[in-house]
Amino acid sequence: MRSKLSVLVSFLLLGMPTASYAQDSGVMVTLHGGGASPQGDFGDYWHTGWTAGGTAEYVIANRWAVGIDAAVAKSDHDRQSLVTAAPVDHLTLTSVAALVRWTPGSGKSSAPYLSAGIGSYLVEQDFTDDPTASAPPDTRESALGFRGGLGFRWHLAPLVSMDISADYHHVTTDQAKSYYDAASFVTFQAGLALGLF
């Protein structure tokens, strides 16, 4: 009887940190920046550029989080010119997306996570004229986009964590408006997360 009681007490004691860990909840804000690489036909024209943004999340039981991410990505393309310096075209991708994040949990010092989201993407292409050839008309289209990715978070100090992530974005553009039937790109980011971890 005593041995069974000892086993039960040991089990409960071992389970206490897990139970406490699972009950955590609160608000987290992440500021991030990094690279953005267009993919497919979209990437055949536009070069790898940069991205920056921020995420506000509400963490539920330290396993799930729901929130909003806002970001901007920039890219350029240098076109050839016979008589002048190469004209530079500009691409701007502005997004606001609803996100859900799932953290399997490997302790509070570090944890991997998976994320998915859906939102609105504004795709702006600015083409520059040069004396030898007319540029195509500029485009501006707001379209639905989907994203999914993975990341890792390290706890640095109370309420401060470092975050790295990679995400794939698929934007359903209209070829008649933006010259592409999809604007797909990958982002690689690092940043600081402030708040509950």
C-alpha cells in the first residue's frame, strides 16, 4: 500500500510542472524582419528582397495562440537598357493576416512551433520607363492570400524571447490585373517576442 501511495505521489509531483505550464495565457507582441524571396514565375522576374513587420497574439494555455500579423515586403528588378543606366522596377507586398500558432512544447526555455494564416495582400508593381522601351503599366491589386510556416523561440529573459521563422505565402492574384495568376514568396525572419512565453 505504501509503495502504491509513493508511486501516486511521485506521479502527481512530476505532473505538476506540466499542468502549470499548460495553464499559462496572455498577450505577446513580436517584431520581426528578414528576407523575402519570390517563387515560381513570380520569382523569375522579382529578386530576393527584405521584409519587416509585427505580430500581436493572445496565447492560450501556452500551446495555442491566435493573432494578427502585419508586414511589408520589398523587392526590385534591374532591367537592361542600351543607352541609360538600368531602370529599376519595384515590388511592394503589404499583408494583414489572421494567424493561429501551435507550440508542441519542449519546456519553457525553448520551443518549436507551426503557424498558419489567411489574410489580405496588397500587391503593387511599379515599372520604370527608359528611352529604349516603354515599361508595362503599373499594377495594384488586393488579393486573398494563405500562409504556413514553422519557427523556433528561445527564452532570453523575463517576458523577452528570440524568434526565428520561415513562412510560405501564396497570394491568389488575377493574371489580367497583375500579370501573374499567383504571387508566391517565402520569408525568413528573426525578431524579438515581448510578453508571455
